[in-house]
Amino acid sequence: MALHFYQTAPADLDAVRALLREVFEAAPDAAFLNEGLLRWKYFMPGPQWEGPRSYALKQDELIKAHCGVWPMNLNFAGRQITCLCFVDWASDRRLPGAGVLLKKKLMKLVDTAVVVGGTADTRAVVPKIGFAPVGEVVSLARVVRPWQQFRTRPAEGAGKGAARLLRNTTWSLASVGEIPPEWSAHRVPSFDDQDLAEVPSPAHPTPWRSPAYLNYWLDSPAVAMAGFVIAKGQANCGHFLLSQVGGQTRIADIRLRSETVADWTIAYRLATKMAAGFPETCEILALASTPLALQGLIASGFRQRGSAPLFLADPQKKLAGAPQIFLNMIDGDAAYLSDPLYPFAT
């Protein structure tokens, strides 16, 4: 029987969850299978996309492959370049090739597509369907409350735990750095047009933002989200989003109307200060895919804790010769995904 390509509907959710559970060998109550999360991720209005953001291949009325899409259309060199990040990619092992076929169909809907990291199988497959490595996404962390972190971490043995506590206590003493008095950040319940401060023509390909999209994230059922506006003097010049995942607070998104390392360092320090102010925060996590972000975070006392390759499919060469894409956690699902066995990066 032929495979049928279609956008899923809420009525398909149980079948999608069953496939994801089978492929990823997950428990029925795994956080990423939460029904409310998947309804928000696939069906709630917010990202710039027509209809559901969940696609499947069916055979004999059974879902054989699934892939979620995360629109992250890019602003670069005065142009809008459509782009997708793929999430929740799964394929029935009894029908080899169905997942690859689905991804190929989705790639035809946009100019470009990205994949960040992925399983060993994913990293082996994506180069065969047009993706090429174009950089890496670095994870960085800063310890805030090492004793509280030690007490809430899953047991790992007295010796190892004590050694980690000593190391993390030392790391927590690193200076965040100074914040000039004219710079500030204040929390907002929602965003409007006055709160956004985009660079008209950024130096790096940069995913779009809108008040509606940021407010969509503030309504996420997966984690507690907090939105902040950055100001220099009386003028708004940027924003950031923080997501709280247990004892880890993540800089889920950040933007600034500037292209200087000095200004971005201040923005990251403001985000760090606000994240550390949450009493639950044991550790702050951030991502960097550009030198500017990496330098700003390191200058704010963050330490590198790993990296993942960034793959790009660009069949029309619209990003040929472009510098690294400026990615944040809300350009995929990194703002909320977690493993309860490994709740911290430090």
C-alpha cells in the first residue's frame, strides 16, 4: 500500500504518542509525551505556520512515520529565508526508509532546514538527504547554589558527590561581571511591539521573533516561562526569556539591538542576574552558536559543558558563505526537554 503524507489533527495525537513511545522506548508518563505539551507544540497558534506543525506518513490508516516542525524563518542580508527545525522525528522500524521519506517531503516546504545534534542514527542519516555540518551549538552553564544542587541531585555515591560539590562551589564563585547602572531588565507578563528590539539586518542569519510568538512561549505548559525586557536608559533595546526546569533555569531566548560583544555581555549578565534571583535556581544553562554569544557567556562566568553539531540543508544556496546561524533554545525544544536522571550540566 502507498504511503499517505498529511498534517496530523488532534484526533491523531494518541497514535503519534504511541509511535514516539515505541521508537524512543519511553515510559508512558515520559515528560515529552505529555498530552498538553504535544497539543501546544503541534496545534496551538503561535509560530508562523499554516495549520498543525505535526506531519505523518500513513499506511493502511496506521502512522508509520512522524515529524514535528518548528518554524524559525531567518532574517539575513535584508532577506527572509524560510527555515525549519525538525523535532519528534520517529519512524516505524518495520518500514525502513519511511522517516527519511517524510523528512524529504518536509524539506520541500521551505528554503532551508536545520538539525541540531540528534541520535547517532540521525547524525548518520541527515548527510545523505542533503544536510551538511555548518557549525556547532555549545552548551554553557553557571553554578548558582551548589549546596542546594547537591541536595536535589540524584544519588551518585558519596565520594563522587562530594568531589562534584567542591568543584561546583569553586565554580559558583566566578564573577558575573559588572552591569553599568544605565542598563536594566524588568519582567513583563506579555510582550507587545514596543518590547521588541530587533536588528534590522543582523550580521548572522537570525530566526524571526514577534510578540505573538514570544507570548506563545510564555503560555508553554511544559515549564514555567518568564519574559524580560532589556533597557538602556529609557529605551528598550532587547529581551530575554527564562525557562525553569526543576533546579535549572535556562536562558531560552535573548535578543539585543546591538552587534558588539560588550553590549551582548551586559545582556547575558542581566539574564544571569534575573535567573539567579529565582530561589529554585541551582544552575543556569545557555546555548551559544555564534562567537558573540560564546564570548558574552564566558565573560559572564559560564563554563562550556558540551556541544552538538549543527546541520544545514540549503539546496538553493541562499545561505552560501553566511556566518553561523544565531540559535536559541526556543528555536527547537531545548527550552523544556530534560532527563530526570541527569538534571544538571555541572
